[in-house]
Amino acid sequence: MVRSESDFGPDDFRATNPRFTGENFQRNLALADEVQAIADEAGATPA
């Protein structure tokens, strides 16, 4: 699971994609955490 920008491998396109860097990464991480919390309450996976 990716929890930090440093978790991206050297050949991972997300490391340079604006959608997955900086402030956007933090926003996406917060959204993913919310989805995970809802899934946990429902006894389901986030997918």
C-alpha cells in the first residue's frame, strides 16, 4: 500500500504525475482513508 510519495518505485509513473504528488497526493490519501473507513464499517473491501 502506498502511504507516502517515497513509496513509489523509480519507474513508477505516479512519482511524476501531478495527480499523485504534493498536495494532491495528500488529498487523495485522505479520500482513500475515508473510503477504507466506510468499507470497514460495512464489512467490505474499499474496491
